[in-house]
Amino acid sequence: MFAPSVEDQVSRRRNKALVWRKFQCSGRRASGRFPKSKHLRYPVRAMVRIATLLLHLFTAGVDAETVDVRDRGPVDLGTFECRDITRSSILQRVCYDRAQRHLIVAIKGAYDQYCDLPAETYDALLGAPSMGGFFNRHIRGESGAAFACRN
């Protein structure tokens, strides 16, 4: 017979090393039992934390959001359809109640409310290329009294 080539010897060494690594990474001792290691406890702790978080999530009550509107006090947003705005440098959030025709707008973290705003104007605001420009021209207006709430 002929002697194994250098490539065969290297290949056998790699296979032995892979088998040894698999044995070491399996977490078993040579006796066949798992070692009492803190590394095996981490996945269990993570699963317990995730299960606890999910339990809190599913058992928590769903409360309507309330925002503090300038010159009006707290307003419940339960009947409003709210959207976070990312494409405007002026508007951050827009909430609209179609039944009462009220608009609540977040500008620089402060909320303002506008009343008797037609749904067409709200839809045009959402579809405008410049939402801030549309808001300043058609809703806020020059005097700010176009859709101001009376009471």
C-alpha cells in the first residue's frame, strides 16, 4: 500500500478537531452528564424573563391615551385616529376625530386642538407634499382663528 498524502493527513486532523469541538460545545462531560455551569442557566433566565414580559403584556389593561392640550387641559384620544408623522419637520403627530371633526396636532412636543375641521381638509393634510406648509396655510391660518375651538 502507499502512504497517505499530505492533504489526507491535514483533512484527518481537521476532522478530529471538528469532532473534538463538537464534543466540547455539547456541554457534556466525558461521563455523559451536563456540568453544573452558570452558562447553562442564562437561557433559562432569559426564557423566564420573556414569559413574564408576555404575561404582563397580555394581562395589562388597554387604556385610552390622554394628552395635555394647550389651553384646554387633558383630552382623551380614545375616539381619535392618530398618526405619527415622520416626513414633516413641523408636525410630529396628528389625531383626528371624524365624528366631532376635531383635530389635535403635536408641534414641538406641545398639543394644539382645532375644531370643526372638515374630513376633506384632514385628508388633504395627510396627502400634501409639504404637511407643515399645508397646515400653516389652511388650518392654522394667519390669525389662527379659522378652526379655533370656541370653548
